[in-house]
Amino acid sequence: KVFTFKTESFEGSVGFSVIETTDDDVIMSRAGELLVELSMDKENKGLSVLFLAVVNIVSLRSTLLLCGPDEHNLAETAFTDGILKEDERGAQSIMDLGSRVSRKMDFIPAITSAIKKGWAAAPVGKVRFSKSDVFEQFI
């Protein structure tokens, strides 16, 4: 789903996808591949930010994949108690969101609140990775 925002500090779109599974280890074992695809999808769709939450519907726990610096920054702002973890490359591109499992009740309200309180994306050209940078990180 895509959510559009227009505030004094941020104007853009936030994409938020969810995979519900009974075995999140299978999904998370492919986190590197998913991060590359997320970056490409974000660029292709012209999104400002794109998240993917992997929700284990048995243990009722979720993990958020962060495909770039804006996602990382917004996630840290929105989910202050989230725990950053390293992916297989050693980058902190995974956030344990604990018992948050609902896009409608948990994820989007926190992101909306952070944006309305003044969160702003990094200025273009300052911190963003290009598509080629993402691929180089996984090689």
C-alpha cells in the first residue's frame, strides 16, 4: 500500500508492504535479495520511502527491512523501541519491531505520527544510494 504525505518538512509517498508467514526464518534468509528488490521497486514506482514488514503470524512478532538511509531514519524515528540488527552484509538494515503486527493498527500510525511531528527525508543527493550502489553492496 502507498500512503501520501504533505507536511512542512516532507512531501512524498511511503510504501508499506507486509508478508505474513508462519516461518519468518525462510523469508529472512533471503533478506539480501529482498533488499535489492525493494530498492529497485522504490525507484521504479517513484516512492520516497519503502518498507517491507515480515510478520510471523504464529509468534505474533515482526521484522522490518530497511532498504536505504531514509527508511532507516524514519524507522528509528517512528519505532523508537525497535531493535536494529545486521543483515548478512553487516549493515543494519533489519529492525525487530517486537509484537507490532498490524499495518493498520501498529505500523502506519507510528509512521504517520513521526512524519507529522517533523520527520524529513534526506535532501536528494546528500545520503541516498543509487541503484548501482545497492547492487555493489551485495556483490
